[in-house]
Amino acid sequence: MTHASSALQPGQEIEWKLALEADQLVVFKRLMARRRATPTTQNLLARYFDTPDFALGDLGLALRVRRVGRRWIQTLKSEGERHGGLSVRAEYETPIPGDTLDFSRFPPAALALIPQSLIKQLAPMFETRFTRTAWLLRTRSGAKIEVALDVGEIRAGTDSRPLCEVELELKSGRVEALLNWTLTVTKQINLLPLDPSKAERGMQLARGVEAAPVRAGAIKLDPELTVEDGFAFICRTCLAQFQANLQGLLREDDPEYLHQARVALRRLRAALRLFRRMCPLTSSELQQSLRDWNAALGPARDWDVLCLETLPAIAPHFADAQAWAHFAAAAETQRKSAREAMRIALTDSNPGRVILQFQQWLMQKTWHDAASADPRQDLACLQPLSDFAAHALRAGRRKVRGMAQDFGELTPEARHALRILIKRQRYAVEFFKSLRVGAKGKSYLNALVIAQDSLGRSNDA
């Protein structure tokens, strides 16, 4: 895990990748013109090699040759740590005489990553063509950062996708300097963290894979993690799901982007609540951002559910078809208005910067500052995650069981409160599932899902 104080290691690439809207190009260039650095401009062509079934890509490897002026360079990159646009991975780069791969020039560490059985199957699968404008900056701490603006396209056969992004690469110094400078830039211009590399997007294009909403994936926790490291890992997965749906949420009309982004936020808030005694979020700015996002997404999602799920189920039972059509059209107008208001509010919140601020908080572990008055709280952060998980799941199960005992006597408000308890317990079970502690297995998780959905439908009705 990369911490804010980590220094750049030999053979390592540390960079922050940020998506830039094409209409913000002029603004970004003006911003960089204020820096005391002379930019260099290059037209770059890169060809990416893989097997016909993309075996290298599936191994997390990217192999390319790139033309830089009259020179050719071959590069192998491995999949590393990624979150919030930050990428930390191994990189092996050597010059070559032409546009053909020469494996004899790679060091043994690079060759060890490539299965020998795949080498004869490698062929160019896609390419990138873009203009790179780069500035080399030195921070006050002495770190060197290359700021690269890449504008062009990714091409696979006759298909292409536009490319417009900013890469901030740490050339020397510590990750903290890179993060601080990235936060400085995002304070002045809206940039969204971008996790997928050019190679990954090229592979998706070559495979014919379209962008789609991203559901929450399984969380695989190392049993040896401490409470605070497990907490940070869980929060990063929640932020990654929100980030992965963010561009679709702002640009596309598919309601599933909104649904999955809201799920990601709910999971993040559940994680913050679950660990709040040991890893409290004391930043009022981040707390307010979460409230603002929830306030922006909630009404838009409510209108989606009404117009796309509830009303279609009622429509066949409504006698006056003309009156129903008028009502449904009015509701759809409100749905579109709510979606537009959500997009405006989300854009105005500068979500890219908020995500980066969360990453900074997780990397620097500043909850220790809040815990400094209580040494026991500090020590609790360092206890084994498995012990904490087992205790948290038992406590959550007792709360749900206790509140559900007299279900028939519960008021609608109490049933809603029970649904929230069940939802929190479900997320906790999903967070800790890989640790195999405390919970009763898949059947218990399925029961929580069914109970949450059933109470949700009752509440919507």
C-alpha cells in the first residue's frame, strides 16, 4: 500500500491520471502558462501488443512500442496499485532500433513477467496517436513532477475513441508532493480521476466492450490487515465504484449509472459509520461533500424509481388511458428536471477534487490526529481486522434480531429504521465476507438482501 510519505523506487512509475473535458483544454493551458516552466510538445504513436485473446492484458500487463520523434522505445508495464486516479506499478523501458519488439533488451525481471508460451502469439492489437504537451515542475519540497497533457485518439481497426487527459508523473520525491500538487490543480479546474490506463481502454475498444455501469465487486481482504488498513481498503473500493460510474452519471442517460453511484455512496457512508470509533472522519469539508452528493443523487434516483419501476407496474390497472398518459408524461418531465439538477449540483461540487481529498485522508491516516487524546483509540486502529470484523458482525446481528422480534407491532417509521439496520449489516457482511468470520455464510447474506428489498418495496409503496 502506497502511503503519502512513500518515495519513488527504481523501476517504479507513480502517476496521477485525470480526465479532462475537451472544452476545458484552453483553461488548462492557461493555468499551466502561469508556471515558470517551458513546455515541450511531441507527437506520439504507440502500438500495443497482445495475443488474439488478450492473454497479456488479462495478466495485468501492457506491452508497447512507442515512437518519440525519430526514436523507438519498448515498454512493459505491470498492473499495480490503483485508486482515485493514482497508479503505482512496475515499468521496464528500453530503446529499440525500430518498431519491432526486441525481448533481448528487456531485463530479466521484465522477461519473468511474460509467459514464454505467449511471445510467439504477440501482435499489434491497437494503437494510440496523440500530441503530448509536457511541463517539468519542481515543488517547494524539491520533488520533480512531469505534467503531461495528452490529446488524440485510441484506435483499434476502424474504431476509435477520443483521448483527452492529464498525467501527473512523479519523477523524484515523495507521493505526498504529487498529491498536493494534484489537489492544487483540481482546485482551479474540474478534473476527474481516471483509473483505466490507455492500454486498458485500448483493449476494451479492440474487444468491442462498451462502457457500462459498474456494480460493487467482491472485496478481498488480507486477514493480516490491521483495522485501519482494512478500513482504508474498504473505503477505496467504495470510492472506486463511485468514480467508475461518475462519467456515465454526468454524460449518459442510463439510470443504472445513477443507481450504482448511489450504492457506492451508501456503502462508503456505511463503512465510515462502521469504523467511526477508531477512524473518525473529522473533516467538516468531506462530511459536507458526502451530504451534498446524497442530496443531489437522492431525488433523481427517486424519480427514476417512480417513472421506470413503480408507474409501469400500475399502468395496466388504470382505467383512463389518456389521463394516465398525461400523468406519466408530467412525471417524466419532472424526472428529467431532477436528473439535470443532479448533474449541475454534482459538477459544481468538483467531485474529482473531493475524491482526491478522500484519498489524501486515507493515505495520511489523519484520524490519528483525532485519536491523539485517547491512546486506547490509537491502539484500536492497530488491532487485527479479523477480530474487529467478528465483533462488529455479532453486534450488528444482535441489533437486527432485537428490532425485528416484534415486527408486527412496528410502525412504518420503525420498519424504515429496521431496513436501514439491515442494509448496514448487509454491507458489513459484504465488506468482511472474505475473512470468513462472524457471519453465517451465503444464506445469511441472501436473507439480508431479501429483507432489505422487501422492506424497500413496502416503503416505496
